[in-house]
Amino acid sequence: PWFGKRDLRREIASLDAQSVQGKAQGAWSDVAARIKVVQAQRHYLHSNRKLALEILDLMSRLEKIAQARYAGGLAAQQDVIRAQVEQTSMRSELLAIDSEIRQANARLNALLARPAPAPLAAPAALRPWPAADQLEWASLEARVRERNPQLFADEARLRSAEKGRDLTYLNRIPDFTVGIQPTQYQTSFKEWTLMVEVNIPLQQDTRRAQERESQAMLEAARSRREATAQQALSDLSEHLAGLDAARHIETLVAGSLLPQAELTFQSALASYENTKVDFATLLDAQRQIRQARQSQIKAQLEAQVRLAEIEKLTGDER
């Protein structure tokens, strides 16, 4: 080949290998993100199970209070029955949660290439949050542009297309073939043949079509890279907004809504014991606590899912 063609072919092959490596890295980032999400779902389910057990214990104590008041003629039998109905409902919900936990365990084992029924420890805590400066838009945008696996693969394809266009333009220059052949007489070489061949690109229409094709492929690769970058940044903005909202909701529930619901329940319980409110009001107060706790747990799950998606976009595998 003419000078430079072989180097271009070597560089194209190397860039194609980098593109495939970027795809492999993207596949691993996707698997890592799915592992993080399933683990967060397991924490959510175990937290819900713990909450359901607490509510079941609370309803058992409320049933005893209602029975004592019914025995004293201060409450209707309906209060005892409603407490028992609530306990049955909670036991049914516990069965559903246990089934979901087994399903989540099977999904996590599959992602970890383990047997589906392999035992897994209950999640002790959620993953810690990264430093505040690592969740700033400017920092995240820079990490997406530098480390996103899909962008890395598209960048390699773009550079390969550029080299391919340069190689196509070099095909305007003829290639040379040089050969040397010895002629053997008995046990000695007495003649040598020298061959020189020139490959002249005379088919101009074909060559120009190949040049237009290489230029079009370059423009397509450039557009693909820009589209990938815009989509990644759009997803980053969406997940960052969702993460911020989930963390604010969790803070609001933990710092305001949950304490208020607990105070309401304590007040309703005291009033029920003093025959100032009915059992339905007490149940409504208990449901407010449960809904507040569920909102807090759900916000934690949403924040963890958003964080996993952000780490997937930035190529963070921790």
C-alpha cells in the first residue's frame, strides 16, 4: 500500500476495538445499575415488611384495648371486630410482601450469576450518598462527557469514520506490488525475476462514490455521537431532578409529616380511652402514620433508583 494507508488501516482496527470495548463497558454499567436497583427494591420490601409487623403488633394492642372497653360497656363489639379485620389484612399483606421479597432475591441472584434459590442476607442499610459536589450539574456533565460508555463507543466510531474517509481519499494514489522470484537450476540459483505491478484507480465514478459514502458515514457517526450526548444529558437532568425531589420528600416526611402523624395518633388513642372519639378516628390516625412511613420508604427507594441511573450515565461502577 502507498505510504500512510497501512497506518490508517491499523488505526481503524484499533478504534473499532475501542468501540467494542465501550459497548462491553456499557453492558457492564447496565448490569451494575440493575443490581443497585434490585438491592434498593429489596431494602424497600424489607422495610415495608418491618413496618407491617409493627402495625400488626399495634393493631393487636388496640384490639386488647377495644376488648377491655367492650367488656366495660364503653365500646361496641364492632371496634373489636374492626381491629381483628385490620390484623387479618396486615397478615395478608405480609404474605404478599414475602412473595415479592423472594422474587427480588431471585432477580438479584440471576444478575449475580448465582442459583435462584441461593440465600441472601437482608439488606442492612441503603448505600451512602456521594459528596455534595459530586451531585452538582457541572461535575456530572463533565463526567458524562468523559466516562459515559455509549459516548466512548460513539467517539471511537467517529474517529474510525474519520480515518476511513482519509483512507478512501488515499485510494486516489496508485498501489504498488513488487515481487522477486529466484529460478533454481539443480542445486543453485542462477536467475532472478523482478516484477513491478502498479494498480491505477481508473474507475473514477466508483472511487468518487466510495468517497461520498465515507463522508456520509462520517457525518452519520458525528450525528450519532451528538444525539447520544444530548440524550445522556437529558436523562441526567431528569434523574437529577427526580433525585432532588425524592430527597426533599424524605426530609419533609421524616422531619414534619411523620412526627405530626404520631402526635395525632397518640392524641386519638388518649381520646378513645376517654370515650371522646370513636374507633374509626383511631384507625384513621394509625393509617396516617403508616402512610407517612410508606411515603418515606418509597422516597428512599426512588432516590436510590435515581442515583443508580446517574451512576450508570457517568460510568461509575462502585
